[in-house]
Amino acid sequence: MKQRQGQPGAVLWLGAILYLTAIAFAQAADRTLQVTTGDDTEINIEVLDSPGSLLAVWFIDHDEVRPQFEAMLKAVNTSGIEVWRVDLLADYFLPRTNENIRTLSGEGVAAVIEAAHERTDKTIVLVTYDRMPLPLLRGVRAWSAAFRGRSRLAGSILYYPNLFGPAPMAGEAPLLDPVVAASNHPLVMVQPEIGSQRWRLNQVMQAFWSAGAPAYISLVPEVRDWFFMHPPGMNAREDRATRAVPGEIHRFVSLLQAEPKPDFVIDIDDDPPGQVEVRGLVPFTGQSPAPPLTLADLEGNFFFPGYRNRITLINFWATWCPPCVEELPSLNRLQQRFATRPFNLVSVDFRETRSELMKFINSVPVEFPVLLDLDGQTSLEWRVFSFPSSFLVDQNGKIRYSINRAIDWDTPEVYAIIESLLAEI
């Protein structure tokens, strides 16, 4: 992404204004509501009132101040939409982890939907992002099963949703959470064009359509996931996409309102699959032959020598991924340790430009080749679901070990695995 050009002082001034806007939103909601779930959990709702006929219920999963996001919610409210802000993780006293979000029940969501029907006469739309769409879908389904009478729930808007189950072993295809195939309410998927789940969008939409959901796609050009969470003034495309959100919500609701609402609930197993904890390299049991790497490096050269008569570690990463960056020093040391052996360390960067990478590498050393997966198709072919993901390939081109998280590569355990593979040559 290109950096926004302009006066540094102006950017700092804009950041200061939006930061104060964020603080004002957090501290001066027009009023607060409280509802209680069936298990006596108290759900707190911050309300920004509006005389308009639309209520947007935002389910959030972050607790840090995000000036761009806060300013966007204020703009949504100013456009004539009443805003309810709900932080279920805080109400359930849960740590903010992807796994806690992914497995959260829908009971809190259902309670808020019911409260919206009881306390307003407005058209209701539910909005959320990232992993929070899973508990939202569970909540819509649970509320639908118990609801009696005419519904004012137009549907849901899901920004850059990750609707898959627990992260699979690196190299194995991810599975959709069961609630997706049991969701038949109207919804809009807002997918950033260069987001991490872009090329799995068809799989998700087919599941919604098979369930009978009136599901729509809105593709946001030239931005990544979390585009309205990043600091303002850093990327003109993200700023522009964020400013468009209020108007888009109005348009999406008009679309969703026109769709028929389901009069039945699809049965599923309500227990989401659990996460398998992986802490180190594990033997690979999936598709064994390693796909080829036909990508250019930072100089535009296609140099990859292949796998024959050498052991190859392939690391998929991105500069915007903190765990990826954290493991770089140990990868550099691993490269140095095996520099005189038949061992290659190659990295594949996910959907970033050469200029972005060069700027990063000028401040953070990367002592091994970096290949550019500009369209994300190579990562998809390798079935990379989360970053970083790494694969150890033997001299016959077979994937022998993989890992779907950052680890310390400079350890006796890793050395022993690589030495055992080198001994086979």
C-alpha cells in the first residue's frame, strides 16, 4: 500500500482530532442499556441516539482505542442511524483471544436482538467484523428459534468475516463452522479485495446460498482486512473506504429489508469444534507433494532451484502480521546455522508490493530470499490459512513437517528435525 502524501503536521493534527473523538464516544454515550441473558449474564449496551428509523447494533471484539473506528461509528450515527455498541467479551469477562471469540455462544446476541425489538420500533441491522460474525450468526439463529411475531431485523452486515473453524494444520484445508450452513437470514459480506480470506469467499457464499440465505457480496477495492481499525491518515484508500461505510450501511439495509425472512430454523450441532493446540513442528499428514514455487523475488527474478537433493523450509508471512515479524530473527539464525549444508530457507510474502517489503526490510533484517505472492493464489494452493505458516520439504519434494504459528526456530528441537531430514540425503 502506498503511504498517504501530505504534511506530517496535518496528519498528526487529524490523528489528534480523531483520538479526541474516540475518547468522547467512549465516555459520553447518550445513554446506556442493560439486558440479562438466560444464564444471568448482564449485557451492557452503549447507545448513540438518533431520530432516524434505523438501528445498527455493532458487536465489537476490541478494547483499545481505535480512533478511525470510533470516528466511523460517530459518522454512522450522524448519518441518521441509532448506534448500539456491545462488547460481549467484556460482559462475559473473557480474554480477548480468537478462540474465545470463535466459540462464544449466541445467547448474548439473541438477548440484544430481543431488547432491540422491545425497546425501539426501528428497523434493526446487526454489524460486526473478523471472528465475531460466528457468535452473531449463532445468536440470530437462537433468537429466530424463540421469536414469535413480526420481525424488524433486516439482516446482518459482516466485515472481513472469518467464518471458518479452528485453524487447521498448515497445509490442510480449513472447514467452515457448522453455523454457516444453518444460517438463512439475509446478510451482506463486505470483503476487502486483498484480505486474507478473499479467495475462500466463493466457498462461504455457496454454503450460505445452500442454506437459503439471501446473501450478498460487497468487494472493497485495494484495501486489507481491518481497514477501518488502522490509524487515520496512513493510507488514503483505507481512509476513503472507511468514510464510505455510513452510506453503504443505508444501502445495504435497503437491500436486506426487501428480502423475505425465513420462517424456519435449520438444525445443527451447536457446539463449535475445539482448537487443537500446536506448539511446534508436527509431522505432516495431508497432501504430501509440495506444490511448485513459481514466484519472483524482490529483484524480479524467478530463481527457486526446486527441492531435489536439499531440505527446504518455506515460510509464508506478511509484514502486517506481528507473530511473523517476531520470528524473523530466529529464522535468520537458522539460515546462518545451516548456510554450508544442503538446506534452503525461502519465504513467501502474502499480497504485498515490492515497495512495501523494501521499506520493511530496510529496518528489519531478512537474510533469506523473499518471494512475492502478489495475488495470494500460491498461498491458497499451499492451503495456508493463518500467518505465519511454514513447511519443511524433503529432498524428494514431499512435505514432512508443518506449523501454523510462529515459533522459535533457533532451538535444539528444530535442529534435530532438520538434521534427521538431512541425514536422508
